[in-house]
Amino acid sequence: MNKEQWLLLQSRLKSHTSILIMVFLIGFLFAFYLLIYLLLPSMRESRALQNNINQLERQKISAEQLPIPKKVTAAEITELVKQVPIQAEIPRLILALKDLEKQTKVTIASIVFGEKQEALPDSLITGSGQGLLVMELVNLEVSGTYPQVLDFVLKLQQTERLLDIKQWSMRVGTPQAIKTDTAVWSETTAEPNIQLSLVVHTYTAPGLSGQLKDLPPVPVTKSDSRSNPTASDQEFYKLLEELKSKQTAR
């Protein structure tokens, strides 16, 4: 570029039109810089914040539409603990079975408690190292007439303790007939004697120990007909003489 061309260029740059164009370009570049480095991050943060607010509003509307859960009373908790107690409560269970035996007029030949095992996955084991829910096997041998046995099974599933019948088998005949594998009729009743074998699952929740209250102790009823075990020797000998005199009179 020679000197004349350079002077011509300077004269053009000094014109009002060129100055306006340069000012416009500088302003456009400055505005573009503000948009890219200052406004866009703020707009993104504002949009993300607005999305979070909208999401919280939707969650609030969904939560307001849900029904308010009913507050559990102490009586309801006690009923649940009766179904699945914290401890094994074996005496209470045996008394309940004997009460069913009396109601249904069956004969419970044996009650055998088997092994225990956790009834829930390891992920639900509490920090104390005890399983949240433990299952225990109970084997029952029951005999009676068919209506009596059926009544016993129905009432067994209606007890306050949760008893889950897993297996059962039924045979017709007396206990002696079951051993010899020959079916006979009961000599004392007009109906056949039924021998019922049950495998029942009971449940306890030792993992909730300390969080829920244990059941109260089993009430003990005093029998009036029971003799005093702390009777003196004189009272014992006197009672023995009375028994001897009664046998002699017979």
C-alpha cells in the first residue's frame, strides 16, 4: 500500500459513516460479550430455580390430595403385639391351645416346638443383631370327632395370636390304630375318631424390643381344690389316715 492509498483510507475512516459503523460493531461485540458471559449463566440459574419451584409445587399438590394417615392408638398397638409378640410367649400360647382344647372337646396329645428362623430378609435386621421378625415351628397332634377337629382348626385360626397353618394330615382311627396303620372305629363314640397332625408357624418380633411394650404376665388363677404344698407333717398324716379310712370303708 502506497502513501496515497494510505491517506485515502485515513480519510474514509475519519468520515461520519465509518465512525458510526465502528461504534455499532464495538457495541454489538460488547453486547454479545455481556449476553454470553454474564446474562446466560444468570438465566440458566433462574430457569433451574423456577423448575425446582414448579416441581415442589406439584409435590405439594400431590401431598395435599393424599388422605391423612390415621393415628394409631395404644389399644391397636397392643392388639398387634398380641398377634405378633415381642417375646416368644410360650406359656401364653400353650394356655391358649389348652383353652381351645376345652372349648372344642378335642384332645391335644402333644405340642412340640421346632426350630426358629428369620422370616424377613437380612436388609431388615435391626442394629441390635436380632431379626425384625422370627418364625417358629409348632407341631400339634390332636384327636377327636370330625366336628370337634374341624371346630378346633377354625378356632385356631381365630386366636389373638397369629398362627399360620402350613401343613396338616388327617387319619381315621384311635392312636393305637395309627401306630399299627389300621383304621378302626372309636369304641366310645358313634363317630370315627380323627387323628390330626398340624404344622403351625408362629411369629415374634424381637427386633422391636425396647420400641414396643411387652405383653403383661400371664395371669395365674388359684385353684381352691389344690392342697397346700406347705402343709405340716401332722396335717399330711391326718389326710393320709382319712384316705385310708375311705378305702377301707369301700
